[in-house]
Amino acid sequence: MKRYRLHIDGQAVDPQGDAWFETQNPFTGQAWAEIPRGDARDVDRAVQAAHRALTSGPWAEMTATQRGALMHRLGDLIARDAARLAATEVRDNGKLLAEMQGQLHYIPQWFYYYGGLADKIQGSTLPLDKKGYFAFTRHEPVGVVAAITPWNSPLLLAAWKIAPALAAGCTIVIKPSEFTSASTLEFAELFDEAGFPPGVFNVVTGFGAEVGTPLVEHPLVNKISFTGSDATGRLINEKAARLLKHTAMELGGKSPNIVFDDADLEQAVFGAVSGIFAATGQTCIAGSRLLVQDSIHDAFVEKLLAVARTARMGDPMDPATQVGPVTTPPQYKKVLAYIDIARSEGARMVLGGEKGNAPECGQGWFVQPTIFTGVRNDMRIAQEEVFGPVLSVIRFKEEADALRIANDVRFGLAAAVWTKDIGRAIRMSERLQAGTVWVNTYRAVSFMAPFGGYKDSGLGRENGIDAVREYLQTKSVWINSGAVAGNPFVLR
């Protein structure tokens, strides 16, 4: 098996504990590579390297334009190696090759966009109410960033953090999920090839208690950017608050996908399928609650079932496959457990609900695309994030009813509305408690569009101009241009 190494201070290095662990292919269920098992000593090495790069290395002396040029070069290298990196991600997380190739070919845009933005971060002069002073603001990097990324889209979600942090002038230590670390370790090699100074980008792999906790608590880490479950995010945020560290949290979701009776039903059906069965439902924006207006409920469910029944499970490297395996054994067990919970709560299972045991599923961790009708919004299946191919269909009567049900959940990451009524679309987009609202589409993201959650779905924003502000701090500068000193014991 391939054995990977940590990436610290511009070098591939062995973990201090001389320990590795195996990573498994979700389709075959077999181990295919060994990942370094880092610990607090490796975290300290990486953070110290990032701090040196931030404060005294070539990175600290570069102009913003020079930083942006490096980012553009990195984007070109990612585009060159997109096919290789996508194949690594499929092997490690089991998502479709078509999906991962699309993501990898799109990731360079984050580095082009933020590379161009790097030298356009401007302060401003301040109008003052005091004579004899000149004042202005400057925006400076927040410092060393700890980026903690999940297993479902490792490099795409890493890029959402890395690109704006680099544009701001920060340095980074990233801990990918222990389930999907390989692509991030391969990605790190491109930073060296692009010419980034040592220490600007570091990767320490391993488990939460051994790497994540020391990284969050390290005194030289200034900001923590986390994507993952709300339970883990809450723990990290509590630790960060005690240490007065900056945080950004992109957490879970239980997104409503709302279909009104005037919608284009064919398009809405495809939107519902995309919302929950694409990526095997393993996305924070999964449209796991399908709200359908009473007057079209039965006809819509019939159309939905007709499409969902055709979904092809199998090898994620096969272009014909539409639904791949669940990425990790614990998640596989969790999804099956939620199916049992839904049954016990009285929801009616109309599709799937079993392990994927067909020959084309190999030895992988497959769950059949599953649909429940007769779901009440107070059921656990409607309130808790499943993170798998399990859809809850909920009836509603009128617009106000749909809005009440949609917002009656502790999450608020995304939502969608399907309607031909532009007034209704605007009203719903104003009142839905979600960081992203799609109208007559689903699962669209861009490096230009801010992304983040309301309520328990997180803090801060990724993507767009808003994201770079997450990695900056503002300084006010006062210059005495002729003010006469007054009483030294009185506030000026």
C-alpha cells in the first residue's frame, strides 16, 4: 500500500510517533493506503512553522500582488492535476468520479478569484471630528489559521478556507478528516511546486483527540475554520471562546426543499432527486425535507418515485453510476439506524430502506435511495441530520404553512422554493431562515456567492468577498498632523 507522509514547513516528514493508520476504499471496503498518525508534537512543529512564515519568512515580506501570483500558479497546477486528484478522492471517499472531476476542475477558480482579490483589500481614510489628526484603517491577516475539514468533499471544502486565508496573508495548518486525508496530502505537494515559501501551508493528519484538540488549543493559532457536524463544531467553538480565538463554523443542515402546486413539476422532481440522492445525500445542503403542497402531493410523489427507482448504484469510478457508497462505516451504520427510527416513528417507507446488496455494489457500504412519506415535522427523521440518501416527504397546505414547517428546525443552512410566482419566490426567500435560498434550482454554489448558515448551521461565511474578511483584522492608525498637545490627563 502507498504510505503518505505529513507536510510540514515545506517538507514531507514522518510523524513524530512513527505511526500510521489505514484508509479504506468505501466501494471495496478494503484498505488502500497508510495515513500518518500525527500527534501534538507534529501539531506544534506545523504551527511553529506557520508562525515563522507569517512573521519572519519570505511570505511576510511579499506584496499582496506577489501572493496573488503564487495563488494563480497554484490554480494552474490544480487544473493540470485535476484528474489525478479526483481519482484519489473517489478512492478515498467513494463519491462519483463525475462529481469529483467536476469539483477538481472547478477548484482552480477559487485560487484565481482570491488571487486577484489579494491586492484589492483596501483600508480607508477616516473623517474625524478632531482637528489636527489624520486617520486611516488597514486590514491585516488574522494570523495562523487552523483549518479542519470533513470527509465528504475534502479538497473543495479545503479550498473554501485556504484561498481566502492566503489572499488575506494568513498561513495555514490543515487537519483533514481521518477518513479522507490522502487527497489533501497530495494537494500539499502542489504548494511547493507553485513556489510557496515553507510553512505557509502545512498538513497534519490523524484523529481528533490527538491532532484536532492540540491544534485548536495551540497558543499560536489565531483562527479556527471548521466544517463538520454541529456537535463537534459546538465543542470546538467552546474551546476557542475560552481562548479568545476567532472562529468560522460551517455546520449541519436539515434543508427544506419546498414544492408549490404551480411549480414546473418535472424540474422540481429532478431538483428533489438532486437535493437528496446526489453525493449519496452526504452533503450539508442536502434537501432532506421535501415539503409538497397538498393539492399535488400524490402526483408529485408518484413522479418522484418513478425517477428515483432508476438511480443506479455501483462503482463510483463507473460513469454510469449515479449513487455511490456511504463514505465511512460509522456513517453507514448511522444511516441505517435512522431508517429504523423513521419506521418506528410511523413514517411510511415507499422506496428503499435496505442495504445495497446488488452485485454491482461489491463489498461497499451502500444504502438504497430511501423515501418516506407521511412524515411529521416533529419526527426525528425530520429534525436530525441523517447525512445519507434518506428523504422525508412532508405535506403542507398554504404558503404560511410551508414557511412555518420549513423554519421549525434548529438548522438553517439552505432552502429551496419551486414556484412560477415571482412574488411568492421573493416572499419566501425573505422569510426562510437559511443562509442560501435557491429558487427553481438546487445545489448550486460558486466562489463568488457567500455561503454559511443561520441558527445551529454555523458562524461566518465562506466564498465571495465576505470570506476574505473572515481572515482579516482591522487596525486604526492615527497621525498627529498638527494638533497641539493639551492636558495629558484628559482623553483627546
